[in-house]
Amino acid sequence: MFQLWKLVLLCGLLAGTSASLLDSLGNDVLRKPKSGLERGLVNLDSTLKTVFQNLKTELESRCSEEVVVNQKTGSSQNLLEQLISRIFQAVNRFPGVRIRNVQVPDIKIEATSDNSADVKIPITANVTVNPPLLGESLDLDLKVDLQTSVSIETDPETGDSKVVVGICPNNPGSISLTVQHRRLGLLSDVVDNGVNFARQLVSSAVQHELCPRIRELLESLDILCVKKLIGEPQETQQKSEDGK
């Protein structure tokens, strides 16, 4: 008869092995995050370029119209979700991780002066991690608060204006992963390692692929388009409304 203590020991060993494997995978991702994601994006590159170009064309077409560019539209939101989904497909190429249902609930461009604005792109998605050996999946809710800035600056030497895009801060707090429900078969160390592993992959994708493409998108727009994208600071808008 298979004794209970042996069953408990076996489960503990499997859990420990699974956690160790996840930790080892996570460490490898940390050592070579950019190269791993680049390999995953090789087959997606042409599709990414198409989605990127469509998003750029959408923004440019809005700049040519008499509309407030920084207001959310269905087309730009949908194209941005497509772009992010394609980038996260590279993460899906790592064993045991799947990201799906990517959504961008809102896009906020808040003017901080006449020529600069903060750009905030909240991202939500569902993540599934399958710890090796256990056969149980871990379902997570993902939230990413992607933030950067865009401004129009004048070169002091030439006097020419140019678009300057800020960096995306590598803030661990900007990536939130919440366990949807804990399954009895998964021990806490396996859950923690699974969450950490997913966080490392998402962080790498955001820093090495998503942020550079957002920067490239904004920098590809002309000065007048970016000026319209920035709009007026809230203080200026309020004064204008008060003067009516």
C-alpha cells in the first residue's frame, strides 16, 4: 500500500522541482531577455511592420482632420491592441506561458505644457503559466501601465524643431500580475515562481520591444501632427472656457 507520507513527499519533490525549473528559466530570461524575444519575433516581423504602418497611417489621417487627435478612437485603439498582441506572441514562444485577450482600455495624452505631454497606455491581458511536471495551470490577470512622454524641442544650434520621446521607466510596480484563483494542487512556492517567471518575460517584452516601437511611432510623426496630438494643457483649456 502506498503510504500517505510517501505521497506527500512525492508531491513536495515535484513542486520543488517545478519551482526550480521555473526559477532556472526565469534566470535565463533575465540573462538574455532581448535576444530571446528577438528570436521569437523573427517570424512576426512582417506582420508587426504592417500593423505598425497601419497605426501610423491612422494617426496621420487624424492629424489631417479637424478633430482633437488625443481623443480615443476605435481604430487607433484596435490597431494598438493588435500591435501589443503581436509583440506578446513572442512571449508565447517561451515554454509554459501564454498571453491572450490583450486590451487597451484607454489612451491618455495629457499636455504638461504647450509643447510636451505625458503618454499613458494601460494594458490588460490574461496570462496562463503551466509549471513543468505538475500539469496544473496558473491563471493570472495582467495589468501594465506603460508611460512615456513626447515633446517638441528646438535644437539650439540649428534652430530646427524635433520630436523627442522620453524613455519608458523600468518600474516593477508598473506590471501587476494577480492570481485569478489558487488551485489546491499548486504550492505557494510554485505559484510565486510562476508569477515571477511571467513578470520577467512581460517586463522584457515591454522594455525591449514595446517601448521602442511606441518611441519609433511617435518619432515618425511630423511636428504639426505631434503638436496636435499634444493639444493644450488643462490650465490653458480652463482659462479659455472661463473667458467665454
